[in-house]
Amino acid sequence: MKIKDFKGVFVSPVKKYYLGKLVYGTPYFWPRNFNKNIISIRKLIPKTQQELEKDILDYPYSYKRDKFKNIPMVRRAKDWIVPIFGNHYWIQIGWPFSIKKNELGWKDKYDSPRFEWAPAFYIFFFHWQFVIRWHSPDYNDDKYWEMILWWRYYADKNIHKAKKTWPWRDGRTKKSTWNPVYVIKKKS
């Protein structure tokens, strides 16, 4: 979904800019094939026999168990484990430059939308990044984006139907949590 899809119905989101050291992933990790150092090398520490046996008991159906304690959990670029002189080394090669664009992240759960991450644009360059993220006007991203998703996918782009069928209620007052501040009021 693009921001232009709901212009004129909902208040536009606010752009937030960031320029600095690597902080924001896309959305949780660095982009595929990105390596801020071009090449990374790590000496691996083998697990003891007791640790390997414990892994077998904890994960009996796992066909691939790592034999090393400090192997990276997330490997998104080309990598190898290389034995050299009785030691093992993890080597990863990737590009130090990447440009990525993320659309709004959401999922359908129990027949209603759940916000995951805000739309964003990223430029990665070695240890630095430039990011533009779109947030709700009051930084309550969950409600803002879920209202838009509800309007678009669950209420046939009808704002009155969206307000009437909005499923969330306040726990104490039992009133709808629909926030009319996010909706642009049309002049009749």
C-alpha cells in the first residue's frame, strides 16, 4: 500500500529523517548481501561434547545443529566456514552499499489487521545510513496504520463503514478506540 492510496481520507503521515551510524534494519535485519565491512572473519569456538549432547536432547528433530558457540544466528550475505590449521573460521562477504524501500508491514490476525512496521526508505553505506520513516501524526503508529488498513481492506474504502465496524474497544469504558483525529473532515 502506498501513501497516495489514502490521501484525502486520512491525515498524511509525518516523515522522520535519520542520518548516522547503522541503527535501523529493514525492518529487523540488515538488507540481504549487505556487509558494512565488505568482508567479515570470525574465529569459531567449538561446542563441547556435553553441549552437543544437550542440543540433541533439546532439538531431537533438528537435522542441522551448529557445532560452534559463536556462529552468527542471522547470515544474510554469502558466507563460509573454513577450516585452517585445526581452527574453524566464519567468513562473510557482502556489499557495503545498499538501497532499500519497505512498504507498510502488517499481518491479518483474527480477521483484523496488525501493524508490524512503518513504511521506510533506506540507504546503507559502510557503517552509515540515511533513513526516511513515515509515522502517524502523534506517533501512535499502531492505531494510525491499523485504522488505514481497516478502512482499505475490511471496510471497502468506506470511512463511515470503517468507523462503524471498527472492532477494538477500550477495556474500561467499552467505547470504540477509533480516533477521528486521523480522518480528514470533508466540507459539505
